[in-house]
Amino acid sequence: MTTTPTTRSWAPRPQVVALAWALAAVVLLVVLLSEEATTRLLMGSATALLLFLGVYGTYVRPRLLVDDSGLTVRTLFGARHLPWHEVKIRLAHTRRLGRESRTLELDWQRGEDEHLVVLTQLDLGADPRDVADVLHALRP
């Protein structure tokens, strides 16, 4: 009997990425049609930020990929594979200004090399608590 490998992935929601691209186009149109330098400067900055968010959301798909060998995290600088035995998975709760938020923390250590990856609901396209539950269930 052979078992099929388990692969799961999480990424920013396509609707959020599409919204960033659409807003960037609208704000760019405002920049091109504006006659005031101050408006062009502020809206140009907003365009740059929205374009960055659109590129980021498109390029880092999937943000987190899980298979039998471990986790793979994509960033703007490439993908990093984290073997299961080298990564600690934690769910962090933060309360600020009366609002509670959860993040998924992947603490990875190999020898002296140590990294902390913090993933939010926006990064994962899902509740970090649900993702943590799946990761703990898949972990060998």
C-alpha cells in the first residue's frame, strides 16, 4: 500500500491582490489627471505602495507550502525550505488598541543560523489558528 504525499498551501487571497492592482490603476489615473504637484506627489506615493503590494501578493504565491518533507516559505528574496525537525510552530496572540490579532510564527534554527518568519491572516489568506492546527496535524 502506497501513501500519497500530503501537500497544502496558503497564499494571499486573490481578491485582495486584485484589489491592490485595481486601486493602483485608479490612483495612477488620478496622478496623471491631477494638475497640483502636491496631489501628484501624495498620490504617486500611494501608487508606488499599491503597486508594491500587488507585486508582492502576486509573486509570493503560495506564501506557505507544506509537504511531507517540511515547510517552504516564499518571500521576495526567494523560497526557503524548512525541514519539519528544524522548525517550531507557534501561534502568537497580540492585543493592541482593544483589538486582538493572531499570527503564525515559524521559528527555524540550523546550527548558528536562526530565522523567525511571522505570517498574518493577510499572508495566509486564512485564520492563522486554522493553519497552525493543520500544521500540527501534518507534522510527522
